[in-house]
Amino acid sequence: MKTIKRHSFWLVYAVFAAVVIVTRQDQHWLFSNGPYGWGKLLTWLVLVTFLVYTIYCNTKENFFKSLKKMYSFLWFRQIGIDLSLGLVMFGFLIYLNTGSVLAFLIWLVPLTLFGNLASLLYLAVNYDTIVSHFL
């Protein structure tokens, strides 16, 4: 039971990622046929690498105990604000990509819970659509 409790966050992320991938039916989830197709594979590589490193960190230290130790440092607060601003800006990119306030609000939940693990997943799955806005 302790193992399930310790890894429940990652189980929630796995379910979230599976739902995101399965529900995307208008594009291939892993490969791109469009211009700059190599970027989609690179995004998946960054996501998987970051996910593995994050899980590794989770096995070595308790996240909440680490937060408690770091909170007294001003740089920790500055980095937290910087991360929050970046995630809200990425949420705005989701709004621009979908044109939906509802999609923006829905994605704010995983962006808040998972941070850049959610933003990288969104970018990887929606890569072709996002790139097409810039061409």
C-alpha cells in the first residue's frame, strides 16, 4: 500500500498522458509528416528524458520535504514565480492553438499539477498544429 501511495502521482500522470494521446485522433501522436517533423521526435525525447529524471528525483528525495527546506530562499520563490508565469503563458498558447477558453481552463489543471511534464506532452501531441500556425 505504501508503494501505491508513493507512486500515485505518477499513476495519475500516466493516465492523464494516455487519455491525451488516445483522444488525439487528427494527428499521429508520435511522428510528423509536416515540415520540421524532426522537432516532434525531439520534443518526445525531451519529454521522456525529463520524465525519467523527475521520477529518479522522486525516488531519491521527498518533494514536499525539499520544498519546505528551499522555501526560505528568495531564489526559490523567484524560480517558482518564473515557472508559474511560464506555465500560464503556455496555457495562453493552448488557448491560441485551440481557440477555446474551456481548453485553456482544462489544461490549467494538469499544468498546475505536472508543470512542464504537461506542457511538453501538449507540445508533443499537438506539434503539427502548433508549427502550422507559424508557417
